Amino acid sequence: MCKGLSSLPSSCLERAKDLRVKLSHLTEPHHKQKGHDGKVPLDLETLLKNRSALQAFRGFLRSEFSEENLEFWLACQEYRISPSNMQKIKSSSIYNQFINPDAPQEVNLDAETRDALLGVTDSPCADTFDEAQQRIYNLMAKDSFPRFLRSNHCMDAIKAF
């Protein structure tokens, strides 16, 4: 006899929630029957590579007052390809803009990641922000991106293609 969800381990419930969030956009009527035709960004990675979709996503994040996550991710991308002689200046700028607890566009990072970044800002390298960038990417992929897919911003972007 079924004992209900309370009998399942919490790890199973968390995994089920993650899957529901990742797949929720597939149940929306305007997303069905869309393939790789360039009209619907199928995942966050695809969206970030498309200028028009990226602008629509930025507008959506701005409307939710969470644009800092995307701006941080983009700053990390730019940092990664910057010349090594500019990395110290750029890493300091990223830290002051996004990581510092008093930063104007502080991103939501756990204390361990934030502390690790503080320890390497004096001697940055190309992968200094990789872990933090991946955490923010995962946050956007799990949280902001599914909401974007259900938003008018996404629908407007699709109509513009």
C-alpha cells in the first residue's frame, strides 16, 4: 500500500523537484512542437549564445530585479579571455562589483565560494571565477530560465525572430 511522499527520502524529493523545474517548460503549449529552429532557446547555454535571446533574457531578469546574475556570468566570460596582464584589474573589478558583501550587484554565492574568491584575488588566473560562475549558471538554469520560458519576454522574443 502507498504511504505517500513522506515515506520517500528527502534526496529523492529534492531530485524530483529539480527535474520538475527543468522540465516544466515542456508542458507549456507555446513550447510544444519547437525544435532547433532558432525560435525557442531550448536551454540556457543556447540562449547565452544568441544575441537576441540574450537581450530578451536580460530584459526579463531586469524586470525581476535579478540582472546581476547574468551580468556576473558575462563578466566572467570576458575575464576568462582577457590577457593575463589585465586579469588582476578585472578580477578586482568583478570582486568589487559582484562578490563583495557590499557590492552594488552582489550575486548569491555561498560563503565557502565567496571566501575562496577572496583568497585568490591577489593572484588571479584564467579560471579564478570558474566555480562561482558555474554556481550562478546553475542558479539561472534552475530558477530564472524556466520562468523566462513562461514569460511574455520569451514570447516577444519568439515573435521577433
